[in-house]
Amino acid sequence: MKTSLGAKTLLYPAPVMVVGTYNENGQANVMTAAWGGRLVAVHELGLHTQFIGEVMDVKVDEMLVTNKQQVNIERLDPILFAPDSGLYYGLGTLIGEAFSIGKELVQHKDKA
């Protein structure tokens, strides 16, 4: 069952995700995932087109939501594909809090 987290700019890992699964017969099914939203503007940029959207809602499996309505990254256990090497890497281990870990690194550098 999916639960709504509201209109947030969340996608793990950012910026692109390909979701794959298997059915009960072992048949693979793969899709690219995007935020639930609406198209606001389209800009032609020469060889590229830029699409601007508004995030309307983010859906996530209930088993991945913390009691603070945040995605539990360790439970999600994401992987990263490095296309240049063709290797997959594991992600998800907490290494520190945003901004706090940076302060510790700066303090350590100043003492050196």
C-alpha cells in the first residue's frame, strides 16, 4: 500500500531512477520513475528540450516511511549503477547529519 508524503521534491537516488521488479512467474518489468506532478513550461534549448514541472505528490510504500513521514533510506536499501564501469554499488548507510558533518570536517581541517 502506498502512502502520500505530499508535494515534496524527493526522489532517491536523485536525479533519475529506474525501477525494476519481477512478477510471480519471474518475468522482469522495468520502468523509469518520475515525480507526480504537472507540466508548467517547455523551453526549447537548441538540441535539447527543458521541461519545467510542479510536484503535486510523492507516493512511497508504507513499509519505507518513518513515524516522521520521511523515507527510511536504510530500509529502502538503494543501489547505484555506474554506467561507465557497468558496476552496481550499495548505498544507504548513515554517515552523518546534513550541515553538522560539514562543520566537523572544517574544524578538523583548521586543527591540522
